[in-house]
Amino acid sequence: MAHPKLAGTLGRAKPGKRDTLLFAVLLAAAYLLFAHPDILETARHGYILLNSIRDGQFFNFYENTLTRVYGYDYSNAAHYNIVIYLLYALWELPLYLCEALTGWAFSDTALALWCKAIGVGFYIGSGFLVQAIAKRMDCDETVTAWMPLAFWLNPISFFTVVIMGQYDSICLFFLLLGLLYYLDGKLWRFSLIMGVGLVCKFFPVFLLLPLLLLAEKRPLRVVAYAAASLWLYLPTTLLFYGRTGDAAYFNSLMTERLFANSFHGGVTDASCFGVAMALICVAAWLYRPRTERARRKAVLYIGLLVFGTLFLFVLWHPQWLLLLVPFVLLTTACAAGEGRVLQVVDVILACGFLLLSFQVFPGQLEGDLLDLGVLRFWMGTPYSLVAQEGRRFVAFYIGLLSYAAKLIPLCFYGALFAELIFKLPLPGGTVAAQLANEDDKPQGALRLYVWGGFAVGIAAVWLLPTLFAYCKTLGVL
């Protein structure tokens, strides 16, 4: 039998000041040490927008990024909605004015870390929104208290936002805010807020339609709500119509991914994700939940199902997986006895995501992330300039086990299938609950779930092998 104090620490205790303090230290360390070049590229685009506004060329902004009128070093032209660049330009305005007044230019590291704050800020806000949704779901008080840390310390969330510095958290924040209004039955506000998320990334549209069909069975009302979600997207898109550089071409490439994986029908191929979305929408329209609790559980499962099938069938970038995290956490939070097993599946999913990301994007998510952190001031040659083969740590795992390269995708996709299948809500409970027949038993140890998942995913799967490869590359080991 576990010692009472140990049981309280690992089991049903709420997060304390030490949990919050440790998270703050880890957040600050990762924030300062790591960054992906994407954030610097967006920061440069924010500067170009400020220059374009100064020179009376606001409507030439996209062409200016494409033709490099202002000469900044970056890989791709601007491809997102103008709202994103206005947000970054406004955030960078103090630095821009300081440079204009003093003639002193901020380093790449300073600019990247300054702009990282936007994504991290929305990531922090998203954690509180996940907690608010858990309260709407009438989750256990202790479980609800852990939800912000569960989101912040989830290996997928922490890695993509705090370590990489990606900003899909902006889109996620408005998606979760819209979901809160949806759970309260405020469909107009839901549609308008989802419209804000839509100008950040296109992902909210996949969740918008099935949720509208779940709540509203009158087709014209569904059309009206869907049209309302375009309130910001349409004017900002039309404002730059015909003068977006190569953004249209880039977005067409992204759209093609939705149709790349297909099955061969009798006449022609059909998108696997498109067919899955059609089935989800029909099921949502047909479903009439008997209770309010059943409706709310269906909302969370639809979110899990939409983004789960998206990442099953579509070639994804690692930062996109952030959108899946709240629905994984919330569906587990609503579980009873089976939650202990589902917590393990959640951790396996996160670890599989990290391993698969490193396998698919070799040499992009490892020691090279140090190049834009504060250590860059003390480093000589940037780590990213070292021969790529010498700094791939996926080989470290593959070398330990003969079939590791084959097992890595199974780790991610096996866990994702398990999430989708065993969390399916049925009249008698989820599939997992009916198999376990343990509805009356408590969940597993929450502190162990949150901190253990972080330790396994971030420390064991990513940090230790990255430091090992880094030290080997620099001749320290």
C-alpha cells in the first residue's frame, strides 16, 4: 500500500506552488535557449510590413517580401493573412522605432526571442481556456485544476510553442474561445470567434461545419452561421486580391495535401480526409443527444475525430499537432476508470509525435534549434552549419533497435487510432469504459501523468539524445 503522503503527491492532489514554479523555470529556460528559423522569418516579414507602411506601399507588402525589396535574409515570402503580419508588426514596433532612432540593429536572436512571446502568450492563454472547457464539462475539481499544466507541459504543446517558437497557438486560442461560446449555446459568437481563428490558419473551418450541424438541424441557419465566420477573412482577402505575391501558389500546395492521400473509387480517386469529413458531418447532423452532458462529450469527441483524421491522412508539419492536444487532454479528463490507460496512450502519442517528426524532418528539430537562442552569443560556428548526417539523433534510436525506423510510425499512428476508437462516446460510456467496466474508479495519478509525460517526452525522447548528438558533433564526447 502506498504511503499516504506519496499517494497524495502522485494521486489526487491539486497542483501546488512548486509545480507552477518549476514550470516557470522550464518555460524561461526553453524560451531563451531554443527557436526555429520560422519565427525569425515571420519577424522579418513584420519589419517589411512596417517599412512598406512607412513608404506608402502597404498594398505592395506581399510583393515586397517576394522580391526582397528591403533585403532581409529569409527563405520564403509572406503567405499568411495580413492580420497575422499586422499583429507581428505591431509587436515589433518598439524595436523598429529603436532601430530607426539609434541606427543600431537588433540581432537575429533578439528579434526571434522577442517575437516568440506572441506564440507563447497565446499558448498560456490556451491553457486557461482548456481549464474553462473542463469546468463546462463538469470534470472533477482536481482534474480541472491540473488542466492548464497538463496542456502547457504536454510534450507536443511545449515542444512546438516554447521550444520551436511556432505560433499556431494563436489559431488554437480563438478556436478554444469559440468552443466555450459553443458549449454555452451562443452560436453567433462561436461563428464570429472561429472566424478570427480562420484568418490565422485554415484549420478551424474543419471543426466549424460539423459542430454547426450538431447544434443546428436547419440548413439555412447552418449556412448563415458559416457565412458569419467569414466576416474577417473575406474583407482582408479581398483587400489584397491579385497582389499577394506567391501566397496563392503556396496555399494551393497546402490545399493539395488534403487530396494527396486517396483511395481509388470506381471512376476516380477520392480524398481520404474528404470522405472522413463527409462522414463526420453526416453523423453530426443525424445525432440528437439525449442529455446536455452527452452533447458536450460529443463536441469534444468531434474535435478529436476531426483533427485526428486530419493527421492520419494529411502530410503535416509538427506545429500543426498543437490543435489536437486540447481534445486529447479533455477527452481523457472526462474519462473515469479507463482514464488511467488513456493517460498512458496520451503519453505514447506525444512520444510518437516527437520521434516521427525527427524521422520525417531530419536535422531541423534538434541541436540546430540552439542557433537562435541565447547560447548563440557564446557559440562559434552555428550548429546548423555542421554536416547534417553528423547531427541526426534519430540514428541514435535506430541503432539501439533493428526495426526502430518501422516502429516509430506505429508508435504515433497506433496511439492515434487508439485515441479515436476507445474514446468514442456511446450510450453506456466510451468504448474504453465499456471494455474496462470501471466507471466507478478514479483516474490515475494526475501529477505523474502531467510531469511524467513531460519527463519522458521532452527530456528522454528529445533533450538527452539532442545533447548527446550536440556534444558528439562538437567533439565534447
